[in-house]
Amino acid sequence: MKKLLILVLVMSLVLGLGLAASAETYEDGSPVRIEKALTNGGKVNPAETFNFTVGAGAGVRDEAALDAPAFNPAAFTITVAEGGTAGFADINLPEFSQVGVYTYPITETAGNTAGMVYDSATYYLVVTVINNPDFGEENEPEFLRVLTLTDENNVKVDDFENTFNAGSLTIKKEVTGNYGDPDDEFTVVVTLAPAEGKVLKAAPITAPGGDKVINDDGTVTITYTVKDGSEFTIDNIPYDVAYTVEETEPGAYEVSYVNESGEIEAATTETTITNHRDLEIATGINLDSLPYILILAIAVGGLALLIVRKRMAVSR
């Protein structure tokens, strides 16, 4: 009964540490689960494969150093699907030949995906190897192992953490001027380019009503046909991405922009394109004042006619 209680206690500790294994007794060579958590702020992150390295371990027993067996392989990956927020990898523990506490640093290799914040901390997989009180019985291993994952301050953690940051870009169109036609259509091209050293994974970017093209040089162009009052939004644009908005064929219109270019670094960004066109009348009379000039001319003509009639009446 005493042996059974000890085994139950050890397994309770193991299962409570957030590290899973395929065998309840953690026999030598059995896999240990390392987990990944990703926060995306409600946006859709691209699929990503994260890379990790397990460094050389250090063993200790009663303050005396022990040789720590190496992980083989000493690297592993965790894949998170598009829009996913979690992933895991099962890695095999090395075989241990004596009791002790063995500590292995685990680091994540920083990638280059635009908008992705990689976990730069060093974590430590701590393997405490103890004698199995049931060793000698059928299929019982010589050792039992308790595992924890800690940060650099020796505080227990459950997983590696990453963040994906993305925002939206809204473009609005206005047509102004006395000769502006609200039904005139214009072509607007939005270009998205990753910052130097970054890769733009464009699959999650949504552009309703636009024609999205992923170019060979890693940029993305989205083309829209717009007119007065048009408004469109491109969503899931990662941070570390620059945008440029350009109207390609303004015709006779004068074009002005508000925020025509910049970098996506906030949840929302807005750009306004204004097309302005005025027509000057050859007489120099502006269309806005023409009605008033006509009224004045009629009034002056009527007054002149009245004066002439009065003079004719007096002369008779």
C-alpha cells in the first residue's frame, strides 16, 4: 500500500505540471509534451511553425554535479494552424542512469513572419529522477521522473507564448467641385510591403470587393474600382507592413490624400482620397454666382425699361 501511495503521489505531481506523456510512468524514452499558446487579439494569424532548441543539461545530486544525458534530437518544432491559438510537440526524454535533478534550457528561435512576436525568454525543463519503489516487478521501470517547465526566475510556466499583431486599413473616396461627377469611377491600388527582414504571409488578409494579388517579390497589391462615397476595408494586415494607396487614373481631377502611406502599427488606420474638379466659365462668371447675376441683369433691364416709358409719357 505504501508503494502504491508513493506512485500515486508522483503521478499526481506529473499530471499537474502541464506536461503530458504517452506513458503514465514516464518510462525512459517516452515523449513529453511541450505546449505553445498564441494570442492574436481577435485577428486571424497565419499558419506558423515555431522552432525550438534544447540545450546541454546540468545534473545535480546533494550539491554534487552529475553528467546530464543529452536530448537526441536536440531540436523540435510546434506548428500552429492559420487562426489557431495553440499547438504542441511531443519530445523524447533521454535515458537516465541515476537519480538526481537534471535541468535543460529550451529556447525558441525567432522567425521573420510580419506581425509575429516571438518568445525570447529561456525556459528550463527540470527532470527530477527518483527510484521507483516497484522496480523489480513486471514491466516496472527503474526510475520515476517528475517534470516541470520554469522560467528564468524558477517560476513554473505552462507553455511558450507568442503574440500576433494585425490591424485594418480603411480607404474612403470623396468627389468634390462644381464639375465633379459622383458617378465617375476611379481605380485605386493598395500596395502592402513587409519591413526589411520580414516575410508577409498574405493568406489571412481579407479584402472584400478588391482584387488581391500576391506578388513574387513578397508584396501584395489590392485593386478597387470606386466612386464618390465608396469605402472599403482591408483586414488582418500584420504589423511590420507598410502600405501605399494610389489612384492610378484620376483623369481631369486633382487628387489629394490623407494618410496615403505609412506602416500598420495600430488596430485601425484610415486613408481618404479626394478628387476635386472645378469648371471655370469663359466669361469669368462662376457657376455658383451665375443665377444671382442673371437676376440682377433682369432687374437692371426692367428698371431701364420703366425709366424709358416714364420719359416717353412725360414728353407727350
